[in-house]
Amino acid sequence: MRTRISGTTSIDLDKMDFDPTEMLAKPLMAHLATGSPDGPRDSPVWFLWEEGAVWLIANSEDSYPVRLRAEPRCAIGIVEFDVTRGILRHVGIRGRADILPLDKARLRRLLERYLGPVPSEWNEWFTAQIVEPLDLMIRITPVSTVARDMSYFKTGPDFPTAAA
């Protein structure tokens, strides 16, 4: 059995089409699926993969922390799609969420993935309206993980090799 250990989480690579570690390091959009009394909810989110967990940011006014406090079971779906290169990969994680106080160092690492390393170059409106009100971190600890490669320009058993 091929296994990768990340933090406290072990990933059984034999049950996956690819090792998801590299994909989880990319600044891709994720979709958080949560339950609610009115049915399932889906929220597009930025994420950070650290210490074997998916980390999200939120503020106390957001609805998904409320839903996760009531029902911590959730799912995260992340898709890498590049039509030019024929890449279509999916990582799905089912897990349990913990709502934690904001960790400013982790927040900065997460934001730098999407906005770049120089905060003075970030959009002022975004920083004031979105970043400054953040006061929570959500840690989603995986219970199960799937990684599927559905790419359509394969040249054999390897990943797509079409020019970028």
C-alpha cells in the first residue's frame, strides 16, 4: 500500500488516480458543501492545505460557520481544469470541521496564495471589506479523500503532456 502522511492525516494513494498533494498546493477554488435545515448548501471558498487539513477563513457573520457548528460533517470539492492542456482533475474530501479563532500567520499564507506576497499591492476595497472583518478559521480534518484524473489528452498511463 502506497501511503503519504501529511500532518496527522494518512492518505491511501492506492485508492487514488494521483497524489493530491501537488494539486492541493495550487491556488484553486474549492466548494464547501454543508448541511442545513433547508437542505444542502454550497459555498465557493479559498483554502489552504496545511498539517493534513483544509483551512478556510470566515467571519462570524458568514452563514457557513453557523451551519458547521450545528453539523460539522462537510465535504470539499476542488477541481483543476485546463481546457488547453486537457487537464481535468478532482480532489474530494469528506471530513469534520472545527471552528477556531483567526490565526493571522495562517491567514496571511492563505491570502498570499491567491493575491500575491505583497499586501500593499492587494486591492484596498477587498482588504477593508473582506479581509479585515475575518475573525475565524475553519479546519476541516479529512475522514476520506478521493483524487480522480478525468483528463482527456492522455498519452498513456501518465498525466496529460500537451503543451501549456
